Amino acid sequence: MTPEQPHPRLRVDDFDYDLPPAAIAQVPAEPRDAARLLVLDRAASTPGHPKITHSTFHEVGALLRPGDLLVVNDSRVIPARLVGTRAAGEPAEILLLRPLGDEVDRWEALVRPSRKVRSGATVTLRGGDQVEVGEGLGDGTRAVRFARDPTAVIAVAGDTPLPPYIRDRSTSADRYQTVYARPPGSAAAPTAGLHFTKELLRTLTDAGIRLVSVTLHVGLDTFRPLEGEFVDEHRIHREWYEISSRSSGVLRETRRNGGRVVAVGTTSVRVLETAARDAATSGWTDLYITPPHPFAAVDAMITNFHLPRSSLLLLVTAFVQAGMPGTSAFDARDTLLGAYRAALAEGYRFFSFGDAMFIA
């Protein structure tokens, strides 16, 4: 495709694939770094024919070299799922997304069943606390108001909001946190980082591989499929991000010294690409990465296997295309989904608790 030719309008259906339910991981690997790792070499791939090798995550150091920089998202998942009852005893569920401005008692949330919970209704939670459900805010979200300090209420009534495709609820809540999670604020885990252990991180740093953290509080779009017939009809929900001055300095130093920036997870990719686009180290991002995308800040990425028809699958397709010059979005999609088919044939496990990919 020459620069003068318009890019074809992509359909959501173009990013669908068949996934057997048995391939969806219900529990994480034990230990964390025992997960499998599929390595996709973009430069050595041809359209529809991915160049892949198979490894395990505790061997990820063999794919890195001194001077490389791992960038992780250190956001901590909050117990954002609140289950309660309405006035007549009917069940209701509130999934907290983020505080609304400076009003610490008001949050943006998903409420189920949304149509049956009217504005002004009260939901009584475990422990007896009450939450008032307010007006709609767009994108299917609602405002909710706590009668007392939300932090105290969440500590008593909140549960870890595991994705709906994880039916086995036996896994402890700490396994849905990364080992480096710090500032609370996410409604879902940055799952690519779940594979790291503290011991593996020490081994990597001892080998001259650096590590910095950024923060992106994961919100609504982790749970929301693509909307509309065409990819460009979807809109990404805003999420808060921040890059510390130390992390910014290490990123600049890595670039100067010729090291690679390796983003751990799609959330880290979005932070780095947002900062490169906006020249801002904090703020709200609604960056929606679709093919083609001129990646400015990321050289390689570690990620999981993503849901069909999702914005995350589009982001990874765009990254594959960026490493295969002269190819179309459809070539990149065919290459990525070829890698997915190979992973399924080899028994890899998909989604949040599943195995990982290294895209070089």
C-alpha cells in the first residue's frame, strides 16, 4: 500500500476468531513464571506466516539484553465489585470504575441490572452500608454516592472483580495483583505483569536489564467489546495515567544508549504512546490504538492472548504491522491470528490467567 492510497475501513468482524472455551485459563500458572511464552518475531514473519518459537516465562531473560528497559504498569486492583440488594430484596451489583472529580463520595460505576435500578435507588451492601445510584454518565455508566468514606465501605463489602469468563473463583485475590502493584485504582489487573515473580525481576536486574514503572488505572474498556460495525466507530473510555520524573529520565537514558523499551502489557503501551503523542507525563488518556499506528515509544512488548473483537487485539495487530514494513492491517491480523492458532494447537491458555507472548 502506497502512502497515497487510503487505508481500508476495518470492520469489527475482521478481528474475530474461534476460541474453544477450554482454552480460557480459569486459574493462574503456579508459580507465576511457569506460564508458557510464545515468541513472535515480526521482522522474520511474512503475511499470514508468523515466525514463532516456544519458551516459558521464566526464560524471558534470554530474549532481553543488558541496556533494555522493562516498563510495567504498577496500578493496584481495588476490590471494586460490590454485591447487594435493592429495597425489595432483588440483587444488584456495582462495579466501581473511578472517583468523580474531587467528590470523594461519588464514583463512576457500572450497575447491574442497569435498567431495573432507577436513579435514586439505594443498594444495601454486605455489612449494611448503603449506596445511592444516580444519573447516567454515558457509555452505560452511572454515578453512585456513598453514605460514608468509600475506602472503608470497599474494605468491608468489596470483592476482587475477576473477569466474567473466569468461572472458577478459587484463586486468591493476591494472584490477581502483580508483585509490584502499588497505587490503588484499577478495576482489572494489568495481566501481562502477572507472570513476573520477585525472584525473576531480581535475576533480570542483575543481568543489566532495567525496570521502571508507570501507572494507568484500568477502567471500563477492559470489560467492553468493540461497538458498531466498523472499528473506527468505537470510543475508548478515559483512564488516568502518570509517569514519574525518575521513569521519564530512565526512558530518555535508554533511548540515548541504544537500549530497547519493552512494554509489559497493553496498558504500558498506551501510557508510553500517549506521553509521546501529547508530551505530557500525566493526565487522562483515551488513546485508541488501531492499525496503522506510528509507534514512537515502544520497541517490543510482552502481552497475553486477547479476546476476539477487542480493542486490545487491535492494539497488538497494530504493533505487529509496525514491525512488518509494507504490510496491510489485514496482513498483520493474519500473522497475529496465525500465531494464535499455533498457540491453540500447542495447548496455550488464553486471557487474564493465561500464557504470554513476547513480540520482538
